[in-house]
Amino acid sequence: MSSIHAESIRKHLKLYFIMGSINCQRHPVNVLSDAIAGGITLFQFREKGPGALIGQAKLDLAKQLQKLCQEHHIPFIVNDDINLAISIGADGVHVGQDDESAIIIRKKLGTHAIIGVSAHTIFEAKQAIQDGANYLGVGPIYPTQTKPDAKAVLGTRLIQELRTKGIDIPLVGIGGITTDNAADVIQAGADGISVISAIASAASVRNVAALFNQNLSI
Ligand code: TZP
Ligand code: MG
């Protein structure tokens, strides 16, 4: 990866909003639109869990959300679904440890795609870097209700450890991040934070996104 690409990704990770239809109390297009107005810097379409859309409905929503992102120059990342990402020309994908390796995904998506990988240990982080991941999602940092199968809570320890070891790949913390604890995640060495419920379920999506932004500008 060229370093210009890496530095551009690092900047986009600052306030990384993730959601799918089941995380939203209003139409996802309205939620994303408000989140963009509040200043999110990256978006991941994560249409997953009980009641999630599938097939044509999932494709249609992906296209609507992607269009909104394109209008605001916000990269659009797809969770897990490599074929969906290819079919709509998404900017990248985010995968977990049980998904295909970044090596295979890179072959499918090409050099310019943004590939993010979830890491829960130093070993997983190093492997993802070796496989060509552009950024890591490290977590869960704090307890979360959003992912029932989330692994053990890490706190900010792994982020600190990665940075102490000189691993400088762009990375975000994920899991239970709120406007109150976001700055601690950055302080530990993350380039940004990724958030589902604190933004998607907020009474004012726009205001909460803006408050995150304010609290991250440290
Ligand atoms: N991966 C680790 S924790 C998590 C994911 C997808 C859920 C994050 O959601 P929230 O609502 O921001 O805690
Ligand atoms: Mg996955």
C-alpha cells in the first residue's frame, strides 16, 4: 500500500459510522444523512443479524446508502459481503476472522480497495497486516449490546500494545464507544473510533455525531 493511501485512510477512520437497517429506528437513508450532516468520515453498511434485509432489498438499500456517501465524498465500505461490494463498486470491505483472508479479497477487489480486518489479538493483527489489510478494527473495547457474539472486552490494552510494538497500521477501536469514552480510545493510539448504536440509536443522530467529532478533536 502506498503511504499516501494509508494516510488518507487514517484520516477517514476518525469517525467511522457503521449500521444496517436493524440498527435504525428511522429509514437508514435518513439516519445516514443526519450522521453525514454531523460529520462522520467513513461509513460501513453492515446488514446483519435477525431481521436483516437480504437479496434485492439489501442490494437496493446498499445502492441508496452508497449514493448518499458518494454525494458527500465519504468512502462506502461493505461488511462481509464481497460479492455485493464488487457488484456495486464499493470503496472497500470489512471482514472478520471467520471470513476470507485479505489476500484473497485483494485479488477480487484490486489494489485500490480499502480492506479492513477485525483483530482481537496481536497475532491476528500481525496476520492481517501481512495479508495486506489497510486498517484494523480492534475490539470490543467496551461492553456492547449490538454484537451478541462479540469476543471478550479488551479495554484499550491491545491498541496500546500494538502501538508500543511499533505497529503503525491505521486502526479504529470498536465496541461500546460513546461520546464519553471516545477520547480515551484515541489517547490509547487509535486513529479513530467506529460506532453503531451510540449514533444510530441517538435521539438526534446529527447532534451526537457532531459531539463525537468535537470530543475527538483533541
Ligand atoms: N464488532 C465488535 S463490537 C461490535 C462489532 C461490530 C459492535 C459495535 O457496536 P456498538 O453499538 O458501537 O457497541
Ligand atoms: Mg464477518
